[in-house]
Amino acid sequence: MSKKKIWMLGLFFMFALLPQTTFAMHIMEGFLPAKWCIAWGVFTIPFVLVGFLSIQKTVKEHPKTKMLLAMAGAFAFVLSALKIPSVTGSCSHPTGVGLGAILFGPTAMSVLGLIVLLFQAILLAHGGLTTLGANTFSMAVVGPLVSFVTYKIVKRANGPQWLAVFLAAALGDILTYTATSIQLALAFPAETGGFMASMVKFMSIFAITQIPLAVSEGILTVLIFNAIKAYGKDELKDLKMFSKEV
């Protein structure tokens, strides 16, 4: 095994084995009414199916990217398990989905995000099985889509790569919590002001902790991306979106 492979394997296990906090969670088990649990699950299924086909194609054509794919999942697992209590029924935390969205596309992260959230719900009591669809839609569908589009826009505008990665990770994080606020507001509209008043309340509370977290996640993602670019050039060359950059 080459030194590059050993480094990437070590990075993977470093993220996978970091200690996790277990006192906080995504939208928790049983918190959403049944109709919303079903609805968000239905909305999420198409993205997961497309993502599965995308991953299958990438791995078949470029087997060497398996380790990079695993590391993207581990990165999302660790960051999204670092919780800061924010509002009743949910919490603020980094998402870690921007890195994988940049490397493999947004739908691939729908699959990885679903796996991450499923393991967290079962093993760490983060989130829940009934709210798995809602949590997956906000963190593994909306977040990666925003990250991917942001990265592409900045690159097409000839912006520096570090800025593209930073904004992709940070905005993906923030829009994840915008989606979560919408989900909570739809399920629990305020008695006065209805949906809009409830959404503004949830978003304003989340913003206190989420904006600093988004900035921190953006910086960390840039550092990890640069490390991958330095030690995993062969894998990045296999990904068409990097063929001209590496």
C-alpha cells in the first residue's frame, strides 16, 4: 500500500473514531406529526435513488475513489454528531456535507447523508427513525444541492478555489438549517402569525449558534480539501470535475 493510501486510510479512521457527544440530536424521534414524517420521506426518496445510481457508476468506473467516498461520509458523520443545543426538539451542529457534494455531486451525498443519519439515530440517539426523512431532506438533500451549486457558481466566475470550497460548505450548512426551520414551522405554526411567524422564530434562534458554526465548517472544509488535493491527486483526477485543476 502506498504512503498516499495509508495517509487517506488514517484520515478516515481519525474522523470515524473521534469521540461523539450524545446529549443532543437532529429533529428528534417522535417530534414531528406522522403526516410530515411521511411527506418528507417521500420527498427524499427520489434523491436517494438517483444518488445510489450515481455512486454505483462512479465506483464502477473509478474504483480508486472508494476510499475518498468513505472519507466524505466519515467527515459528515463526525461533524454532524457535534451538537450544540439550540431549540426544543432540535439543535445546531455542523453538517459536513459540502465536501462530499463538491467531490461526488449532491445526489451522492443524499445516500451518504441517509446512512450517516441512520447510524446516528440507531447508535447515538441523534435524531430518530420516524424523523429520518425530514432530517435527510434538510441535511442530505438541501445542504448538498446548495453546496454544489455554490461551488460551481464561484468557479465559473473564476473565483479562487478556497473561496468556492469555503462558501459551498458554509452556505450548505446555513441552508440546511433554513430547511429545518421551515420543516418545524410547517409542523408547528404559531398561534399568532402562523407559518411565517414560526419560521422567523426558529431561524432567529438557530442563527445565534449556526452562523459561527457555518464559518468554522467552511474553514475546516478548506483545510481538508487542500489535504486531499495534496495527497490524493490520483483519485481526484478520476473525478471529471477536477481533471483540469489537479
